Amino acid sequence: MLASDPVNVISKRKLFEKVSKYPDARIAIQNWFDIAVASTWQNLEDVRRTFPATDMIGKLAIFNIKGNRYRLIARVVFAYRRVYIKEFLTHAEYDKGAWKKWLP
């Protein structure tokens, strides 16, 4: 992979299916998606330059969406510039912890 290769979000369809339950999040997630696929993230610092509130737990990135009302959980493989969508949750759903099934 070249440093200039953009991020590949896998999969857009899966992401927007999950977001369809939360119509008020559609614009925010579309903005996140547009920015992500245009990015050349190589590490967490690169991600945080774009999305400062992003946290990593293992290989999972936790993105705050729409003023922290929602959480996007994704597995990030920086070496291959891939972001695998795992969950899109309200903050309350995130706090319940079921998303942790994606941790190794």
C-alpha cells in the first residue's frame, strides 16, 4: 500500500443499513463516510487529526458521531487502509457493552 492510498470502508451498504434505524444520524454518517474514504490514515494520530474524539480499544476504533449521540465501532487495519464496520449504536446502546463481542 502506498501512503497516498485512500481508506476503504467495508462496507458502505452495511453501514447505511445500520444507520437507517436512526434517520437523524444519516447526514452525520454520510459526512463521516465521505471524509473516511478520502483519508490516508496510517495510524491513530492520523485519525485523530480528522476525528479528535476517536478512541482505540484493541483494533477497534470508536468514533463519536453527531455530538457523541451515536457511536460507530469499526475494526481498523492501518497497514491495508481498511475500516471494517462492526456496529452503529446510540450512546446508551454502546454503554451496555454488547459491542465488545468484536474484541479479540
